[in-house]
Amino acid sequence: MRAVVFHGVNDIRYEPDWPEPRPLREGEVKIASSWCGICGTDMEDYKRGVVIPRERPHPVSGRMAPLVIGHEYSGRIAELGPGVEGLEVGQKVAVECVKVCHRCHWCRHGEYASCINQVSIGQMDDGGMAEYFIAPAENCIPIPEGMPEDLAALAEPLAVMVRGVRRGRVGLGDVVTVVGAGTIGLMAIAAARVAGASRIIAITHGGKRAEVAKLVGASHVLNSLERTWKQEFDDLTDGLGSEVVIDAGGTLEAMRLAIDLTRRRGRCVFNSVVASDVAISALNMVIEEREIIGTVSHSADQEFRWAVQYLADGRANVAPLITSRVRLADAVGAGFDRLLADRDQIKVLVTPHDDWVSH
């Protein structure tokens, strides 16, 4: 089959004759991929090799590079494995990428996003940027009739921030600030809007992403490259700061800024995957009673399922994030490389169906 395969840093290849997925095991399904998004984490792997195992196999999946990349996907059930019920061949699904063990402390208490043995399909095992991939049946969420399959591929990044907004306890009437306007920042805006935030302030670097921030629900968009942006922020928050600040900037600077913009007794949600320490003032944290909350991943039975519903019923309007749709054969040049070169690209979707893409 055709696939896009991560071999190493700066080495992602289109492979026209990659082996089809292994035989199905108990509870698994084979999925014919419809659309697969290129994630910011995929880009980090491409540039730096952050998540995909390269030097030794993953301790749970036993896999390492080379493997098929891609963990934001939708597709159609192609084959049912032993013991699978409730799904049908041909059914359209959005697929949660995280496989959990159901055995560890966290799984036994229903906290699946915290599973210590989790495997990300597309980062620690073969993923969805191919004609076919394998996933647990329990990870497949049927999409409602009439819901576009390309939109369903956005359920995974939306679920990340549905969880982030939950972790930040965003509620009706809250003032929420989002630092960063990449895919996750824009999803945070959409999720905060669904949660009932009365005002959502986006901190961006301008350009197309600032425009899209407005489209997905930001009430105010501030350009941090402009000299007056901080005064504008203070005016919008009466000099108090924001009740909830969500970091989605992906840098230490963005994380420090997120803390600074959080008001007394406010909540700062860290989502960036940064392998460095963030300097904070312990005294200010104590005196101002701020909270710093980490968030990662999502679970199929909660945030992912809700994300699919929010997309289906229009509560989360994130279609404007899709800036390009490309064929599998063009994924490296028109996808990964273009994302590196063109900041106006936000979400690139890849499909193995050549006739679904305008040439």
C-alpha cells in the first residue's frame, strides 16, 4: 500500500509499496484512511525527532522508526477483527489515536488520558497517513450522517483542548486568554467558546492566523509584535489579567507570558511540549494564589467523543483552520515542507484518495 513513513530527522518519505497492516487481533479494526492531518508534533518529529522512537523500540508497542506517521485521522471501517461489535464495514469514523492498557491505576479509575502504558497510533505505532491502518474498535467514534470526513479528522486536535479547557475549569462568564494561534491555540479558542467563556482574547503574531482566530471565536485578537498590545490587554481585563490563560505557543517565552497574563487566583494551563524548565516566581505564585495546570492528550470516551459532537453540530467552527488538502504522494513537499516555509498554512490534510483533491 501507499504510505508516508518517518525514517528519521529530516527524513520522511512517500513509500508506494509499504506493507499493509498486520492481521487483526482481538478487538481491532482495519480502517481505510479518508483524511489525516499533519500535527505540530509531527513537524517537531520531522525537524528534531521528539516523540517517535528512533534508537530503541517503544517499551509497549515494540515499534520504532521507520513507521507510518499521522495521528489525526478519519476513515471508513474496512475489516472487523475478532470480537468486535457495534461497528460495521463501510462505517465512517473519527479515530482516537491513543491506545490505553486498561490495567494501570489510572485506567482502572477511568483516567484514560493518564494511562502510563499508552501508545499513540502514528507516533509509537503505524499511523493513519496511509491507505490503511489498525486501531482498537473502542477508539472508533462513528460520525453523524452528513458530517464531512475532512472535518472529522480535526476531532483529535480539538479533543486536546476540550481537555485543556476542562482542566482549566473554564466556565460561564470567564475571561479566557489564549497565547499562540497555531492549530492548538485556535482549537483552544473554539473549545473555550463552547465552554461558555464570555470573552476570549487571542495573543498572536498577526497574519492569517489572527484572522482565523476571529473566525473560530476570539472576541479580541492582539498582535504581540505591536508595541501597544499589552496596554490593550490591560484595558480589556481592567488591569487584573485573565481568569484562565491557556498556553499554546510552544516556547518557554510563551509559557512565561501565559503566567504573567494570569490574574490573581487565576488558572494558567500549560499545553506546550517543551523539554526545559520554566522560571517562575514562587513568591508571586503564593501571594497571588495562581494555579499552574498541565494538560495532555484526551480519552475516547470523554473529550474525543465530545469533540466529534461539537464538530458535527457546529458548536465548534474550526473548518477555517484547513488551509490545504494534498494527496498522499505530495505529503512531504506540499505538506511538511510547505508548513515549514509558509506561516499562513495552518492545518494541512492528507488523503490517499487522489480524486478528492483538486489539482
